[in-house]
Amino acid sequence: MYVPSHFAITQPGELHRILRAHPLGILVTQTGDGLDANHLPFEFDPTQGLLGTLIGHVARANPVWQQCRNGAEVMVIFRGAEGYISPSWYPSKHETHRQVPTWNYEVVHAHGHLTVRDDEKFVRGVVARLTRTHEAQEPKPWKMSDSAPDYIDAMVQAIVGIEITVSRLEGKAKLSQNRELRDREGAIDALRRRGNGELADAMGKSLEDSVR
């Protein structure tokens, strides 16, 4: 990934934040037929391994778990806040007319090695952890015991666990850091008016960090 130094995310905590806030990752693998990509929710555990571990599951019918040997090198892409930026939002544009549209975004690439975990205990643990995380905000969180045991047993048999030991985390936050202050503020205000608060917040935090 091309990462100019002023867009690089270097703080581990910020990389972890994006992984957790946007857990639907794109698992990129190399197969005999070429590159493949699967969209999967992951649970990230920063305490396991040198740089953390990603766990998830795929449908048993998905050939990816059979195409990738244990230890295969893979990459998972996590996209954070993102959105279109119009040059009309920059005050300087109306003076110089020397601005063009762009797209701002946050992204993390997690490189690592994949292990297939086709065992019931591991798969149940993955499902339980993902469920606890994503049901936490519900008034009455769903849990596996809410369904009939035989139904859950069948569902567990239909999926295969995967575990990725992270070897490198690469992050990029393209948030108008290369623009002058008033243009950054103009873009933030326009994003808020258009309902993209997440990107506005990310740009606002980046702006605050740069003026400290």
C-alpha cells in the first residue's frame, strides 16, 4: 500500500481502534486460481501473539479453507471512516480555483499467517465471542443458548474456524492533513451537514493532533 508519511498510522492503539470499529474484513488469499477475497467479520485479540490474532469463521461450503494450507500468508483489509470530499468545501477553492475532488479514508492492512481450525470447541468459541461483541448494545442480547441445541449443533457443523497470527499491521489515514487549516475545517463542517459524522470526527481528531 502506498502510504506517504503524513498519512501513516503508527500508533498501535489507533490501528486496533479501526480493527474493532470496523470488524468486517476482506480476507485476501492466494489460491491455485489466483487471488481470492472473502468478506468476513473478525474478532481481534491484541494479547495473543506478537502483534495480535484475528479469529473468524467461514462457511464449510466456502473452498477457501481447503485452498489455503496452514501457515499460508494472507492479508485482511479493514476499511474505517471514508467519504467523498468536494473542492467546493475548501474556502481556498473560491479564491484560487486550484483544488480538485478527492476521497478521504482510514484503512488498516493486517498481514499474517492463516491456520484452519476445524474443531467444534474453537468454532463455538469464535461464535460466542463474536456474538457477545455485536449483541452487547442490544436491550436483550441474543446468546447461543437462546436457540435449540440441535439447531446450534447443525449451524456449528456448517462452519469452519480460521485464525490469523498477525505479523504486520499497516495503517493509512488520508484525512486532508496536506491541506491548510481553513480548508480542513471547511470539509469537516460540510461532512457534518451531510451526515457523515464518522469521517468528520476522524478528520477533526487528526486536525487537533496536528495543532497540538
